[in-house]
Amino acid sequence: MLQNPIQITPRLCGGQARIRNTRIPLWTLVAYRQQGAPDEELLVNYPGLTAEDLSAAWYYYEQNLEQIDREIAQDDLV
């Protein structure tokens, strides 16, 4: 059985959704994508990720738009 590519762990990444076994918050990938970064660029910049990880991230985002957009907005305030 494959491991879920999206994980939420209370003490990692502030409890925000992240890519499995990494400290890459999902909102970070979504923010880069919103700025025009294609998947190929993200895979080069984050070599530990797979195309399947990104597909799972985009699906999770579609299901949790408000939550992820709020996390992106909070980061913009910092």
C-alpha cells in the first residue's frame, strides 16, 4: 500500500499540510504555482518530490482551497 503523499503532523510545519516525509508545506508549492512555476520547475527545485506528490498536492488544494489560501495569506503578512 502506498503512503499518503499529504501528511499533517502537529509538531511539523506548524501542523499544516505537507508533502510526505518532508518539511515542505503544501501552501508553499501552491504559492509557487500561483506565481507561474510549472510542475517541472518545482520538481527541479525540490528533487525529493515526484509528479505524484504534486498531483496529490493540487488535488488536496482543490479540496481545501480556503484553508491553503489562508495559510498563503498569513505567510504574506510575516
